[in-house]
Amino acid sequence: MDSPDPATARGLDRYIAVLADLGERAERHFCRQEWADLRNLQSLSLEAADAAMAAPPPASPSTDEWLRAHAAACRILGGEPPEGRLRIPAGARQRQPSPLPSRILTKGVRKAACAFAAEKGLSLPAGFEVFPQVFFRNRRAYVITRSAAAEKERLLVLAVTQDEEGPVLDAVLTTEEEITPVFEFSRAMLIPRHGNDLSFLPVLEKMLPGKPRWQLLLNTGYILLGRALLLEELRQHMRNSRESMEVAPGTPGMVMVVFHLPTFPVVFKIIKDTPDPPKSVGRREVLRKYRLVAEHDRVGRLADSHLFENLPFPVEAFAPELLGLLKERCAASLTIAGDMVFFREVLVERKMVPLDLVLEEATSGEAALLDEYAAAVEDLAWANIFPGDLLLKNFGVTRLGRVVFYDYDEVELLTSCFFRRLPDEDGEITSIGPSDVFPEEWPRFLFRREETRKYFMDTHAEIFDPAFWNRCRSLYARGGFIDLFPYKSQRG
């Protein structure tokens, strides 16, 4: 573990170089208002991480491919991994990061920041300090700074957009509640301006103490490093815990077996050899759907998933019932060699509580959860996403109470669907195509309880109206696009 193998080191070197290039391109697209080009950088960032991780299957059960990658990551970032553990330093020592581009943080933006902060009772002097990192996503750039309040330092995030006259401040985010959605796992990853600079990490951890470091790395665009740290923390947890992998809570999936460690914050999804009837989707199509979501604008309503290949686990880490289930339903996805289990493909997602379980156990607040569910469906529609399977079991509730969709085997772009009305009593449907959808059918199978169905029909009937879905669809069919930002603008 003293040094990575040359191939892994070269792959990680290329990855850091690609991040640097993407950051330069993101700034250029932002300043030129080339919004479609800026959005397209998401897929390039994912491709760079996948290419760096690509490696042949381990030659033996004792080979830990990911730890070698960790050692290389530490070398690139200027740190050394004690005892094989990934340690990301406060800053990258091998290069001096560039100063924040003055063409984004202009005098006008600084002046507006001081005014917006004052509206929230905070003091921000004209020459306020900023951290030398900018994050881009859609039509916004995000900059971290700090207030100058004598009684207590406050870390802030500036949200900057661009119009024909130049950069414009859109909001100053001051609380954890306001800042969290910007760096949420249910949104498209950010593109960092300086791919070799991690000096922002301790600052961001201070702002968002509830998020693990690997999650912050994934959310801020350092995908490869975030994946590496996630796996190393999982490895440490398994060494220090007596927990066994077990089937995750919730209704069993028809396409995947989902399992977890009870006190570790992710779930693992393995594709079944054959899905449960009536579903017939195959492995390749499932992976295509998950990739579609990974490259799409997730608008705070789609969970981030990461695909790992040839991932090893100790056999002893699995409860016997789970291991038997995996052998029976996912035989093509796993290989047992000695005391190790190797998974051909594993999709890893942040853990949430299934919405149907939350509603079943709720003694109050049911209406608020249903409102959140409706908001999630509407947000997805305005993002050109049709979830396919709208059952409550396919949505999760985050620790902050936000409802997020996480089952993607039936996901489609709205522009690939046709939303139709049911005929009246005297009419009949002459033909039904594979892409035809009838929203008016949904209420009878989405809600088991009559009072729940009535509340939803009284307050959110639009979701069951084909006109709503066709209105969203027509926007994208005409080449339009809607940005759903993770904060409320202060510009009025």
C-alpha cells in the first residue's frame, strides 16, 4: 500500500487533469451564458470518473483494487494514507490554486452581497474574504465566504447568475437549512472551478455537519475521490462493527435485491437475473435508466446512484438469509471465491426511509408528507422526467423530510411518453401504445386508504390530469428548459 500501481496512478492523474479542464470550460460557458453546454459537462464528469475506475476484475480474493486507488488519490492530493486509510488533506499542496475569477465576483456582486447580508442582519464588509473555489451548476455559480460579525463568524454561500450585462447576485445563503439543498445528493453534481483544490472541504463540513465527507466530495463533483472515500469508510465500518448485511426495510423490489448495514448510511442494489412478473426489464435496460438519471438534472427529487463493478465483500458480512436470496435471484451478478463475494455490478445510493413506511407509522403530519410527495412528482415533471412507477414505496424521505424518488427501472423522459385521457362510459380505447400513459387511472392503486385518496384528490388533482403532463412535455418538445433552483432568489 506504499504506492499505487502505475496504471491506477496514471488513471487518477488523468482524472484530476480532466477535472481541471471541466472547471475551465464551466466558467467559460457560465460567463457566455451557454447553459446547454454547461449542463452537458455533467456526463463528461461521470465519464472521467468511470474511466479512472475502470480496471480488470481482481486476480484473487485478497486484491483490494479500491485501496490502491485510494493511495494514488492521496498522492495526487498531497497526503499519505496511514495504514491504507484514505486521508484527504485540508488543501492540495502540489499546486497553488488560482484566485477567484474577478469576472464572476465583480464589484457589483460584492456590493449586492453586502446589501443582501444586511437584510438578514449580517455584517459583510466590501472587501470580504472568499475561498478560492467556485462551483457551477445549471445557470448558477456558488461561492463560499464568511461574515464579519464580531460576535460570531458565519459562513455564507453566494449564488451568482449571469445576464447580458454580466454577473448578478441572486441570493446570499446563510443558514444550514438554506445551504444544504445546494449540496444535496438529490441534485446534479456541481462542477468545481479548480479540480485540484480541496481547501473548501473543512469549511463545507463546518457549514453542513450532518453530511459525511464522501458525500460532500460526490456532490461537489469529485466523483472518483468521493467513491473511494465511501468505500474506505464502509470498509472501516465493517471492520469495527459486528453488523451483518441484511435486506433493507421496505417492500421487496421486483427488479433488484436491496440490502444494507443497519447503521451505515447507504443501500446496495443488485439486479436480479430475472425480474418478478409482470416486469420484464433486462439488466442492460436497468443500467441505462440509472445512467440517464445520473446525467440528468435531478432537481432535488432523484437520488444519486453510483455504479461499482467487481466489488468484493467478505462472505461473513452477510446474514445467511440474504446470502441465500442473492444466490437464488442474482446468481449472474455474484461470484464466491474462498471467503469473498464479488459483485459484478453494485448500485450504491444514500439511505432513505421508504415513504410508504413513514406514512404507515405516522401519528401526525401525514398531510405534509403527501404534499411533499405531490411536490416531488410535479418537480420531476417540470424536469422532463416521468417516474413510471409512482407507488409510494418507490419514494424515500430524507433526514430533513424531503421526498425523493429512487427506483429508476421504469423512468422515462416525458418527451418519450404520450399522456392520454380515459374514454367516457360510452367510449373505448381503440389502441394502446407502449408509451401511452393514463394518469386518471393512478388514484385507485396509489393509495390504499380512502381518506388518503380523498385528501390527495382534493388538493393535488392536477397530477392525475393528462393536461398537466402534456403541458410539461410540450415545453421540452419545443426545446425549452426549466431550472428548479435549490433556494429562493433575493432579487425580488
